[in-house]
Amino acid sequence: MSSDTTEIGYAEAMTELDVILDRLDSDDVDIDQLSTSVARAATLIELCRSRISAAKTEVERVVTALDDPDEQ
């Protein structure tokens, strides 16, 4: 599990989150890794929210430009 999120994409972050959640849902959760896994999941969730927000802003900009071509 990479600790860096600067080069990770949204899809990769979601895949890693799925892996973490599967691990946490299992009956044999490693207590020693629990806090590390939860912290990593929080970082990945923050990254995904940021990517969604950036995509929303870009889509809104494009749609606005289509509605008013003089504002490009």
C-alpha cells in the first residue's frame, strides 16, 4: 500500500479503498494495522472528494462556456 497519493488516480484510489474495506470487514482484522488502514482510507477518501470537486468545477466551466461562448 503506497503512502503517497500525489500520483494516484481516482480509480486506483477507489480500488485501494475497496481492498482496505474488504480487509476491515474480514473476521481476522489485524489490530496492529487497524489504525494505519483507517488513516490510509481517510487519506484516499479526501483525495477522491478533491478529484470529484475538481471535475465538477471543470464540467461547470465547460458548460458555462457552451452557454455563453463570449466568456471563454
